Amino acid sequence: MTKLVVLYFKHQKTYLLFLIVVFALPLGLFLQFSTYVLPKVQYVVLGALFASQYIFYREKDFHKKIEKDVTRVLKKELGRVPSRKEIHARSLQIVYFRGVSIVITALCILALMLYFQEF
């Protein structure tokens, strides 16, 4: 379990930070300081989070993009050239971690909704 958490933060720390800065932080600042009343703005931000993943994310392209990095990291970890099966398994794990980052960001938005009592 600890190894998975370490791997998660190793591969997803910048992506998670990006999602929080782009989606959760502006919503929190808006709810705290805005004098404008925009009904259900939190649902718009939550919807934009999920919609952006379907619009901008292409799994096939992402697999190609991370394959060289995954191979390099596995070679360093294992001390040998990794097999295609090991590379594929780690790539799938990174794709899963990407989904976890989206869920964590959505939970941050829901926590903001609870804190500001905006339903």
C-alpha cells in the first residue's frame, strides 16, 4: 500500500497540483471573496473538471507519451530492461493514478461546497 502511494505521488504530483490550482483553488477564492451571486457555480466547476478530461485526454496518445518515461523508470528500478508486460502494467497503473487525481480534485471541490455550505 505504501509503495502505491509513493508511486502515485511520484507520477501524479504535478498533475494533481495542476488540477487543484485550475479547478479547486479558483472556486474557493470565488466562494470566499466574490460579491457576485452565481447560482450553482460549484456544479459548473465540477462539470468542467470532468468534461475537460473527456475533451483533452486521449488514452492512446497518453500511453505513447509515457512509454519512454515508464521504460526508463522501470529500468532504473529493476536494474534490467523491463518486459513489454511490465511496461504495459505500469502504464495502466499511471492511467489509473490519473483517474485518482481527478477524483481527489472532485473531493476537494465537494469539501469546499461543504465548508461554504453551497449546495
